[in-house]
Amino acid sequence: MSKEISAAEFDDSSFWEKVKNFAKSAGREVIEKALWLYYAAQQPETPMWAKTVIYSALVYFVVPIDAIPDAIPVAGFTDDLGALAGAVATCAAYIDAKVKGLAAAKMRDWFGD
């Protein structure tokens, strides 16, 4: 029996700390997908099943111990990207223009352009 991850169990501060510390090394694609998911989970219209998928992927992204350690150059974030991409594909209907706009604004703050 799998345990559902709720918003209460997801730690916002861990997410933002990970994103802040690894934004440049993880790359735009990983961070963009993490932000899409994060902002989609914040929307009241996103159903609980989708939030469970999203928070599961974000917890995998945040937890320092995973299949491929993040400290390994280039390959370190491939497993994180896979988890995030799977969640994006599963929850794509809830990643709307508003969510993408919030993520794009945060990406401009961090990366410029």
C-alpha cells in the first residue's frame, strides 16, 4: 500500500532551498519543470490526486539521497528530471498559462532574459 504525500508533508522551505542552491547546476529545464509543478500544486483547482503526484516528484527532487547523486556533474540531475517530467506529463492539464507565467517570472528573476 503506497502512502500519499500531502501538501502538509511537503516542505516549502526545503524546495526553495534546493532550487536556490542548485538552480545554475541543475539547469533551466529541471528548474522550470520543478516550478511548473510547484505552482500547479498551489492552485486550488488542482485535484488531490494530481497534487499527490506533484508532491511525490518534488519530494524526490528535494531529498538529497536519490538514484543518481546530484553532486555528479551532468548526470546528477537526470533522475530528478525524469521524475519531474513524468509528473508534468501526468498532470499537464493543471499546468496552465497562469502556472507557466508564474514559473517564467521566477526563471527571469534567477536566470535573466
